[in-house]
Amino acid sequence: MIKLAIAQIVLIILWSFLFVILGIIKGISYSQAFYLLKDHPEYTIFEALGESRRRMHGYKWRYFMLNLSFIGWGIVVSFTLGIGSLWLSPYLFTTQGVFYDKYIA
């Protein structure tokens, strides 16, 4: 998982050097790689990233809007000096996991 995280960050940064919006789109495309690697441990890191990109085709906007819906909660967390993230983080990660189960898996 650590190797996947490093590879994902490096690829997103490289895409962002070309164009920031392109980096965001690629970040969304690669977002399901952790779940895919967990479900399919036989995948290599780059197979998981490629499969994530392939499966996110047609779902990028939906995933973007899902994460955008948490902006208000993020602002509330900043008012609590980060303590609210104890509740927000599990809620966000569970929501992203349900997205994977519903649309990608």
C-alpha cells in the first residue's frame, strides 16, 4: 500500500506539472486503486492504477461531486481546530468505500 501511495502521488504530481486540472482528473481516476489492490492482491501497483483509471471512466464527475459535498463539513472541522475530523474522516472514508462498492466493484 505504501508503494501504491508513493506511485500515485508521483503520477498525480507529474500530471499536475502539465496542467492542474489534468492532475485533479488523474487523481480522481486513480482514486480507487487502493480498493482494487485490496480486492485483488495479485495486481501489481501499475495494474491497480490502470484498472482504477479504466473503471472510473464515466464516474469521475459523480466522484468529484461526492467529495465536493464534504466541503461544508471541512469548514466546520476548521472551526473546531481539527477535532471534528475525528468524526469527519470515518464518514468520508466510509462514503468513498460505499462509492466503490456501488459503482466500481
